[in-house]
Amino acid sequence: MSDEMILIQNLIYEIRGEKVMLDFDLARMYQIETKALKQAVRRNLERFPPDFMFTLSQEEYKELKISIRSQFVTLEEGRGKYPKYAPFAFTEQGVAMLSSILRSEVAIKANIAIMRAFVQVRRYLLAASSVSSELQALRAKVDLLQMQQEENLESVNDLSEDVRGEIDNLYLAIAELSSRIEEKKKAPRPKIGFK
């Protein structure tokens, strides 16, 4: 995987359960100002329904900035690092729609790279969910085996208690026999022979 692909994938965030890219990152990739990108989008709002693009709430934007800072501790905190106003968030379809309104050669190349990055992310998530479902199946098997083992141990304990009871009964019987034998040894024996 190329460095460019990794860089783009690092700019894909999950917000409101959607994989999105933010307007200021896209503008940087298209080599235009964020303001110009937003103006182009506003002139073509009919092309961007809510499942293609939405504006982050101030709270979402604040959480995103904190998340970005924690991921990249060494980022400079200079003035203008993050736009003052909450950005537009574009889903994969929204980024594809951007290609119809931004027609520069740079924008076209950037869009192709972004679409490939979204595909890679989707493939990764499918593979991860496959592994996750396999792990869940294994976990279910382990839980079943553990439950069976506990039942077996309970059965062994029950059997063990029964066996202990039988062994105790044997010891009692042996002790009783032993005491009878001792009594017989102490008792005078009748003499054998003619009287």
C-alpha cells in the first residue's frame, strides 16, 4: 500500500456511524482553499443530500479536534490549524459528487485516490468483521465447552459424594467387623475335645 493511500486513509473519520472526509482535508488534497470548496458545494446543494454531506455540530467538531490532537501529539497548534467553523463531512458518495463540481486535473486525480482509499477501508472493515464473527463463533464454542466442563465437574462431585458415602459405609462395616473380631478374641473359647 502506498504512502499516499495510507495518508488518505488516515483522513477518513467515522462520524455519526459514517466513514467521512472533512472539507479542509479535501480542499488541501484538491489544492484549493476550503472557502472555495464550501462555495462550490453551496452553489450545488441539490447534489449533496444528507447521506452525501452534513455539517458537523460544534460538539462533534470539538470532539474530533481532541481526537486528532491525541492521535498526532506533535501537531502544531498554530492559529488557523483548524477552521473556526464546523466543517462539512463528506461520505464516499459525497466525495464522488465533488468530482462533478470540481473539475481540475488535481481534483480528478485526488478523487481517484480518495475513492481507492474508501474501497480499501471498506475491504479492511469487511475482513475485520469476518474475523470478528469468527472470533464470536470461537467464543461461543469456548463458552459451551466451559459450561459442559462445569456440568461434568458437578457430576463428578455428585459421584464423588456418592462414592465417599459408600466408602464411609465400607469403613463402618469394616470397623464393625473388626470390633466383633476383637470381641471374639477376648471371649473365652470353648475347649475342644472330650469331656
